[in-house]
Amino acid sequence: MAKNVGDTERIARLIAGTALVLLALTANRSRAVRVLTLLGGSELLYTATTQYCPANAALGRDTYPSDQDRDLMEMPA
């Protein structure tokens, strides 16, 4: 499994996933809505943690920096 979720996207997924999980646990909605919200939040947290998203892979989307990009980021100014 090659990583395809970059740092900015990872942070956004962590924030959105946490918000959805908290909403699912505290919302006064129907059980089905709470379960779907919990599943969506959990998926975002999982993809942020592993830095791999099957949907990104299916769409050919890759925001994870390549080795060359990482080398440039580590170079002193």
C-alpha cells in the first residue's frame, strides 16, 4: 500500500473525522444517521492514520510528496 495522502490533506481528514465522530456520539438524530456519520468519521480517521485512501487511488490522485519533493523540503535554505 503506497501512501497517497499528503500532510495538508491528512490534517484536514483528522479534523473532519474527529468532528464527525464527536457529532455522531452527541447528536440527537436517528440511529441510522448517527451510524453513517460515525462510519464516515472513522473512515476519515483511518485514512489519515494510514496515509492511504482507496478513493484517491481509484481516481489516480496522490498528494503524498514524492522522494524528490521530500529531499527538497529537507534541504537547508
